[in-house]
Amino acid sequence: MSKTRVTTIRQPAGQAEELEFVARVDGIAASELIREAIAAHLDKRRSDPDFQARLRERIAADQQILKRLAE
């Protein structure tokens, strides 16, 4: 990995135990399992038409705000 960023999450103890167990079964670190899950989630969003429509709406709204701020 090139540049990385540290992120801290809070999760229920039971979920953390399950995560660590699944990672051990898969022979990877829990952090790698989390990175894989995040990558899969982002890929799913990229191919989700409803999310893409909301994304375009957000971009348009943000552009309007940026134009006002630049005046």
C-alpha cells in the first residue's frame, strides 16, 4: 500500500470477536478483512444506480454552494 490513513472504529464486543475469528479462519489480519469489506462496499456503491443518482444530486448541490462561496 502506498499512503495509508489510520481510522478508529467502535464496534460491539461480539462483532469484534466474530471479526477476529473470521480473520483467523481466513488466515489474515482483522485489519485486512476490514479493508476488503470496505473495498467491496465501495465497489457495490459504484455500481448502484440509486446511489449514483444521489451522488450526482449531491455534487450538483455542492457545486452551487461552492459557486456562492467564490463570489
